Amino acid sequence: KLNCLIIGASHAGVNCAFALRKEGWTGNITLFDSDPNLPYHRPPLSKSFLTSEFGIEKHQLKPQLAYAKDEINLNLGKRITVIDRQNKVVTAVDGVTYTYDKLVLATGASPLIPNIEGLKSHPNIYPLRTAQDVLNIKSSFENSISKKVIIIGGGYIGLEIAASLISLSAHVTLLEREERLLARVTSPEVSQYFEKTHKEKGVIIHTAKEVTKITKTEGNLKVTCSDQTVFESDMIIFGVGIRVNTDLATEANLEVKSGIVVNGNCETSDKDIYAIGDNTYHYNPHYDRHLRLESVQNAVDQGKVAAKAICEKSDVIYDAIPWFWSDQYNLKLQMVGLIEGYNEVIERIDLEDENKRSAWFFKNEELLSVQAVNDAKAYVYGTKLIKEKAQVNKGILKSTNEPLDIKRL
Ligand code: FAD
């Protein structure tokens, strides 16, 4: 029997494994992950898993039985350390080797560790990427008397953590290095809206604050910024971006740029090795350039594309418009498309409910992206119009007293 090994059992790896069976792969399938838990959904980590009493079992990607039914071997709690391409063998941290005919790298990403003096020297300072990270945060939070938390980083994950902790009655201070929240991914107007919303809920937000040092005094953690301002808390969570897990690929001499370089079939520079998910630098036909994306949708879609390619189905090319969501308080943000290069934003705010809104990003006449809050219609229409590269009637879009009508847009 042929062997397909998949390194990384998260959104990309698990979806690839099940898709392989669906596409007719009759060989062995083995999933490896250094995380010992049965694979779970990552988005709830900063949302409902952080705030609820339930264990991570509630967020499993698939029940244990499903793996047995599809004859997918799970090798959890096992890190792969070396890929030997010549002999088509991988080695695990315990020295055990596994041979492959096809290998899939679904190694995702790890939290970027910011260069802050003292970050690694003190307890109660956490990243948030795994179920264990959340358990550590929860237990530290339960043991903290003042419930004062500092979040470093005002991106989606930092904001979701802030919203979750506020619901647990924490005192949350969020420090962002840039001049505004979500600076990399949205317009100043949308940033402002999120800042206002979080402040109203009780989050203390400081932008243009670069944390440079963490010290510990009398049980408290003291955070010092480059402008010498100081903040105190008994716990710190940082969410300042990710570092792509490309080490295995680099050491195996595969082509790596800002991620593992793959073609439209998710094939790397070695035809028997595929890469999928957060770790890839892949070509996107819609944008006619290579991209690296961090989203469940991208991981799931690429898992399916790689499975088809491995099963030698010819009708595959990864061609998706990126989409993403974020939940904060009672706000459901849905985003489609990428904003790079935009020169105009049209905002639509519901006349009766300012939390129902959408921002439409254009580069001249081309609609690049729609970011909608509690407005599924705007998101769905935006997706359709972007896919079709449709010419949008901006005048109609601007008249916010009229409901959205795709026929008129
Ligand atoms: P990952 O999920 O990073 O999984 C990679 C796996 O590989 C890991 O389990 C790791 O342990 C394993 N691994 C790595 N190297 C090795 C090795 N050498 N040996 C064995 N195992 C290895 N996306 C959205 O679309 N919407 C959201 O709302 C959203 N919210 C998020 C909230 C949080 C807190 C986080 C952290 C992410 C969120 N994301 C969200 C992003 C989304 O979770 C990722 O895009 C997605 O998990 C990527 O899946 P992946 O399988 O490519 O990689």
C-alpha cells in the first residue's frame, strides 16, 4: 500500500486527510501533530473556548470515530523533526522513522514572539495559538486577584481576546504599536469604529505604544513602552502576528519565500511533497500573484485541492477569493477580498443600527474587498461582485437610505 503522511493535524491537514479518502486514495493515511489533543477548531480559542467552562472536546474538528471509519491513523503528541527527501522518510522527535510516497506539510504557524526584554523571564505571560495556551491563560486568570490583563497587539486576535475577557469581568488594557487598531487590514474609519466599540465596552486602549520591557515588582507585571510610559497588570497576553512553520521545508531544501512556495495544485518544488494552509506562499489567479493567507477557509480549500492532486484528479487549481470572519461582543465581522492598493472606501451604515455596517474598498473602479459587520447581505453581495470583477454602481452604494439590491449595484 502507498503511504501518505501529513505533518500537522489542524484545519488544513485534517481536511486533506478526509478529502483523500473521498477522492479515492486507497493507501495509508497518517496524520502527525505535536499537539496531543484530538484536532480542534482554532477560531473558538480566542472566543467561546476562552469564556466557557467546556473542554476542548466540544470543538473537535471530527469525532474520534470518524478517523477510524476512514482509516486515518492519528499520531498525536508527535513532532516530526526531519524530512529525508532522497529516501522519502520522515523522522519523529523520538527517532522513529516513517516512509512516504506522498508527503503533505500542513505545519501552519506559531505565534510571533516579540522582541521585548523580560518577555520570557516571567510567569503569566502568554501567546494564544493552542488549546493548552488557553488553559494556561484561564488558570492564571482564575488565580489572579486583581483580574488586570494587558493585551499586546490590536489585531483581530488581540481584539477578540479583549472582548472575551471583558465578558469575564476582567480589567483589560490593550497596547498597540501602530497609530491605530487593525492598521494592516482595514481603513482608518473601520479601525476607529472598533476602537470606539471596545472602549465603550470598557477596554482601555492605547495606540502608538511599543512595549520594550517587562519587569516584575511585588507580584505585578510592569510593562514599559519606548516612550517610558508604564502599565501594570498581573497577566499579559500577546498577539502580534505569526511566524510561519517553514523550518522542516527549509531544511529539506524546498523552495521557501514568505511561506512554502506551491503551485496551483499545492505542490511544492518536490512533486511528491505538498504544502497547504497558513504555511504556504501560493499563486492566486484572481490576483495574479503569490499570497500568504491566515484563514480557515484557505486551509480547508487547499487541503481539498492537494487531496485531489494527490489522487491525480485533473480538474484542480486553487482559485479562491480570501474570506475571513471575526466575532467580538455581538458583532459578527465578515470580510472578503484583500484591501492592498485601495484608494477609496465607501461606508454604508444602517440608519437605525450603527452596528450594522459595511466598508467597500475600491481601487479606482475595481471592487477589492468588503468588510461587513452584522450585515451578511453586504458580505454575500460583495463576494459575488468581487468574483465576477463586476463594475459596481458607486452612486447606489453610497445612498445608504436605500436597501442593498444586487440588481441595481
Ligand atoms: P495550524 O492551525 O497552525 O496547524 C498546524 C499544525 O501543525 C499545528 O497543530 C502544529 O502543532 C502542527 N505542527 C507544526 N509543525 C509540526 C511538526 N514539525 N510536527 C508535528 N506537528 C507539527 N481564522 C479564520 O478564518 N477565522 C477566525 O475567526 C479565526 N480566528 C482565530 C483565532 C485564533 C486564536 C487563532 C490562533 C487563529 C484564528 N484563525 C481564524 C486562523 C486559523 O485558525 C488558521 O488560519 C488555521 O488554523 C490554519 O490552519 P493550518 O492547518 O494551516 O495551521
